[in-house]
Amino acid sequence: MASASFAPLRHRSFALSLVSSFVSSAGTWMQTVALGVYLTETTHNPLWLGLLTVCAWTPALLGSPLGGVVADRISRQRWIQANNLVMAITASTLATLELTHHLRPEYACYLAIIEGLASSASWSAWQSLLPDLVERDEILAAVSLSSAQFNLGRIIGPVLAGVTLAFGSPGICFALNAASFIFVVVIFSFVRSPARPKPTTAVRVWAEIKFGAVRAWSVKGCRYPIIAVGTIALIASPFIALVPAMAIQTLHAGRVGTPWLVTGQGVGAVIGALTLPALARRTSRIAVLRGSLVTITVALALYGLAPTLALAVAALVVLGGAYVGTLTGLNTSVQLHAPTSERSRILSLYTLSLSIFYPVGALIQSAFARTWGVRPVTVAAACLLAVVLATVTIFHPEFWDEMARTPNEPVVLLAE
């Protein structure tokens, strides 16, 4: 079983791309933690955390669909390199401004817009490249390894950020993140994939996106998880953006509190990514999805009520595992039910739903947190999610039935 899980690593190009992605993930989480600490310490206003989230995520509205179109027409490796070079420039600029004491919150938001655009544009290229690097029967294992490396970066990055912030400044974290992007640019020079036929049709971006949206809405097994991930992003996900405020202002844990909380979520996410798929095989993927959603509501409330940093970290370990189980379950439903010819476009709508509602929820909750505090807002979000789950289960049971249904068309699972 273990050898099958790691079988994709025998392919040199996949192993190289996975290593580079891990280094980049660790660097990104270093910058995320350091930037959250910087904004919280300099502004003492959690609203800036919400604004930063909006600036980082909303560019996906443009970058995700356009990035997918470009990635289907040129070398995906070169597109990934180009976007990582842009992100290296933005991180370098951020580091220079902070180290020279010229960084301001609004500058950080402007740079987050540019980096968010490049990141969302390269994401579609990476996802579509991955199946070309391994054998067809290794795709699921390859995607599982990809998810594991991202969440491992969520663990390593904050730890490195904590050490760096203890002895240095946020600017050093930004500089190391810039170096991680350069590492990706170099490594992808050695990644090889099979040649693809060059497209001969004219680009019709809007028409193709519109058709994919119509198809997604007509298939309930796609429509329901797309709506669900938006709901989760609006209500539950904003706790991620408010972690620095919880650590510094509520738990009074100082700079080291934020890395501990982020690391706790990352540990839970890795555990969830490695154990929940096996549990789903023994029970069902819908049972795991429903259990994960219930666990999110309980763990989020416990996190909001935690009186100490240690208890908050423990709650986030559970919350991180349940969060991964929820997103994986919803994403898998979309992939199972999406028609093959429109699968990429429909999956992009799933990503857009998350990208739209997460920053909106973060902005709303950060605004409330400014007045009422992070703790009451977090507990209120958990209660609201519980009400939504109960309402759907009692009055709309077909929500679960449609996602549980297995379509007749054979598909390849590409869970995030």
C-alpha cells in the first residue's frame, strides 16, 4: 500500500516538480505568517488581515480562467516558470520595502494583488500538467502526494517563520520566499512532459466559460459542491485569515503564537490527507464528508473558546483535518459528476467559488472582529455553520443524495 502511494516518485520529472512545489509552499507559508504578524503589530487592526485576504484571493477571478486558457495553448512548464518569476519579483519587492523600513500596509496589499494573479494563473497549469508526468493508474497517488506536500509546507513554513521572526524581521521571511520562487523557475527547466498537439481553434474564452457554467449548474452533483464550498469559504474559512489576530490580540502569544497555530492546522491537514481516504473506502466518501463538516463546526467553536495557546493549537489540529476532508470530499464530487469534455472548466468554477467567498467572508468577519473581538466572531461562525448544516440535512436531503450518487461514466479521480 505504501509503495503504491509513493510510486509516482519514480518518475524524475514528477519528483522534481513535487520537490520544487514543496519548497515554494514552505516559502509561501513563511511569508503568509510573517505578513500577518507585520500587519497585526503595525496596525493593531484585524481589518487589514481581511483586506489582505481579499487582495490575495480575488485576482483568481481573472487569473484562474485565463491561466487555464493559456496553459492549454503553450508549454505548461514555461507558463509555470513565468508566473513564479513574477511572484519572485513581488516577494523581493516586499522584502526590500520591509528591510529598508518603507513597507506600508497598503503596499503589501498592492503586491498581494499581483502575486495572487500570478499564483492563480499558474495553479491551473500545475494541475493540468500533473497527469502528464505519471502513468494513468498513478494519477490519484500523484495528486495525494501533491496535497501532502502543500500541507507539509504549511507545517514547515510557519516553523521556519517562527524561528526567523524570533531572531530577525518579516523581511527575511519575504526574501526567503522570493528565493523559493526562483528555485521553482530553475527546477522546472528540467521537467519534461509529452509533446502536445498545438491548438488550431480560435480562443473564445467567455463563450467557453459560459458553457461550462451552464453545464455545471445542470448537473446537481457539480452544482451542490460548488455552492457548498462557497458556503464553507464564507462562514468557516475566515478563521485562517484571522489567526494572527487570535494569536497576538486574543491569546497574547506574541509573534511565536501565529506560527504555532498555523502549524497546528497544517499537522491536522496532513493527518487528514493521509487517513481520511482510507476511511472513505471502508465507509463512504459522503459519510466522511458529513463527518468532516460536523467536526469543523465543533472544532471551530472549541478553537474560538480556547483559553490558552496550547488548547487553540489542539483545536486547530482537529479543525485542519476536518477542513481537508471537507474540501477533498466536495472536490471529488465535482470531478466524479463533471462531464469529461467540460471537467476543467467546471473545476475552475469550484476554485472560483472558493476564491470569491473566502475573501468576502474574511473581510466581513475581520470587520466584526474589530468591534467585537476575534473570539466571539469565531464562535458565531461555528454556530451559523451548524444551523446551515441542520437546515440542509432536514429540508434538503437530496443535497447529500446527489453527491453520493456514482455516475455511470468512468472517470479518473483528480482530488485536490
